[in-house]
Amino acid sequence: MIRLTVLLVMLLFANPAAAVDPGERLDDPVLEERARGLSQELRCLVCQNQSIDDSDAPLAKDLRVLVRDRLKEGDTDAEVLSYIVDRYGEFVLLRPPLRAGTVLLWLAPFIVLIVGIASVLVYVRSRRPEAVEAPAPLSDAEKARLEEIVIAREPRND
């Protein structure tokens, strides 16, 4: 029980490991913080689902170094992003800007959600049982015949 508690406490305080090597870090903490922020906005072109801050790929390391070099040269955050986008295209941004060319990219999750909900509704409605009309009441002749059948099937106690 104690081991489980210790493990849970360790997991609560664990920070996600970043791929930034100590040798890449800048001496100026303000510049390093800006570099880390920019690195979290840029996509690793090898991994594609990770930021360059989280990726161990060599290209991600090169991009992290490039970001830090540009910051040391005095570029603003916007200039660094613009420089990298000019070299690699908007695909390198984890959050591309909303433009005519990217509107489908931004709307796709909502479209998929709406199509999914509509599909579930259509499926549920198709699974409903159809309304069945109540049968017509028995005529007097049918009632008499039914009574004859029931009487004929009753066991006799002779």
C-alpha cells in the first residue's frame, strides 16, 4: 500500500520529459523561456504529432537550435516563426492561422462530429420497432369457434 502511495505521489509531481538537451539551453532564462514557448508551437516534421520541444528527432533538434540562434540574434517571436514558416511552410505550425486555405482544417473536427451524431441518430431511428396496429376484435362466430377449440382441448376427468 505504501509503495502504491509513493508511486501515485511521484506521478502527480512528474513533469513531462522534454527533448531539449542541456547543451541547447540558453544562458539567459528569459530567452530560454521564449525559445521553449516557440518550440511548443512548432511541429516536428518527422514525428508530425509532437512539438519540436517534445521530439527527439534530429530535425527537431536542428529546429530548436535554429530557434535559439534566431532569438540570440535579436529576432522577435513573430520574426522567428515567420523565418521558420518561410523555410518549411505553414505545416510546421501546430496551430496554423485561420485562412481560406486552412478553413477546412479548422472546421473538419466539427464536421466529423456532426456527421457522427447524424449517423448515430439515423441508426437509432432505424432500429425502432414499427408501430403495429391493434388487431380487430373477434367476431361472434370466431369467439364461438375459439370456445369450441378450448373446450375440446381440456382434459377430461372421467
